[in-house]
Amino acid sequence: MTIDIQALIAQRPHLRDPLELYARWQRFHQEAAALLPQLRSAMSAEDSRAYPRECAGAIFRLFVSIFDLPGEELAPLGQAMENGEIDFMRLPLGEVPDLAALPVAEDELSRILFLVSRPYFLALRQTFPLDGSQWEDGRCPLCSARPALATIVEGPQRHLHCSFCGTSGTYQFIGCPHCGSTDVSMLNTIMAEDEPGFRVATCDACRSYVKIVESSILDKMTLDLADMASLPLDLVAQGNGYVRMAPNPIALKKME
């Protein structure tokens, strides 16, 4: 039986705030999906770079309402979305558009854009499914994002998972998905006794890490919830000087 957010909060009350924020995102995703037209008929692989203009404004207003954000201050973002000025497909590459009229720092804008764009990416995955495809150079085959999580499956094989579009696929069993290093002396593992089912694969060549989720965990929770449930391991890894390269489901890469 799959665990839900409230049950996870009951099990891990120290994660209440981030999990409740994720619950808001879930509501946003559900309501935004209802506003989106069928992507297969409205978009093509070449021009599906953002929300269709006919629903972009409504999705933006829904976003600021659910997340209780200052709509007037963020109005330039909504206008840019309606005008088709933001290419969502550049976001997984770490490229943030220059919106000079927006009174937020670049890192905050990056977080906002991740949250507001993710229903688009998840819908894109449904339209152009690439699950199971090889992650060339450690990047998602659909949106080119870096991996958020990894799992080990029978074979053994390593699967990488995308936090933007949710696509999962295979990658070489040994090696850093970020810099490609296969020097085993540079590849290590961090484990914590109080986080069973999770561990962290680190790379000393590029000082990055990826969390590994045991497949048994995914019998109980989604990948998103597994990422949220293992937030303490992000703190441990970052406390040891390693960097997360892809955002978690609430748009965090650097944990406070």
C-alpha cells in the first residue's frame, strides 16, 4: 500500500513544513493538468517549449493563488508566460531567463520557474514517453536535466530519475553521472543508520552527489516522496561539501 503525504508527516514530523509545501505543489499539478489541452494535438516535439498561450495566464494565476505568492509583484512573470517569452526547455540546463522587471533574485526565480513549469514537463513525458532510454552523459533523454535520484534494479542496473519530467532510464552501473568519472577511488557512499533504504553516492572528482533509493522503498512511496523523505541525507551530504545538481520536488538544491 502506497503511503500518502499525511501518513509520511505522521512518521516524520520533522519534515512537516517541506512536505506540506509539496502537498501544495500536488494540488497545483492536479488543477493545472485540468487546464492543459491535450499536448499531443496542441504541441509537437519541435515547438513544445512552454504552456500553450491560451492557458498560460490561467496556470500562472492558479500558481500564485495556491502558493500564496504576491501576484502583483510576479505579474511580469505571468506576462512573459502569456507572451511565450520563456523557453521552459532551457530550465533543466540551468538557464534562467532575464526578467529585469521581476523583484526576485536569480536563485529564487529559478525555484519559482521549476515549480510553475513542472506540470508542463510531466505532461510532456506523457506525450513523448522515453522511460527506459539510456541517459547519455548522465542527462535525461527528454528534457536534458541532471538526475535527482538513482535506483538499483535487477541485473544489476542503475536507473536515473528526473525531477523535472519524471523520466527514468538506464545509466552505466559505475561512474558519476555528473562528470563521468569512473575512478573508483573518487566514488564513495554515505549511509545513515536512521535512514534505512537510502544512501548517497558521492564523487570527489566533481564534489557532486546523487541519492540512491532502494527499490523496496518505491513499493511504499513515489519517487517524489522518497526524495522528500530522505531530505536529512541531503543535509549530511552537503554538510560534507557535496553539491546536489538537480532540484528536489520543492525546487531545492541547496538545503538550509
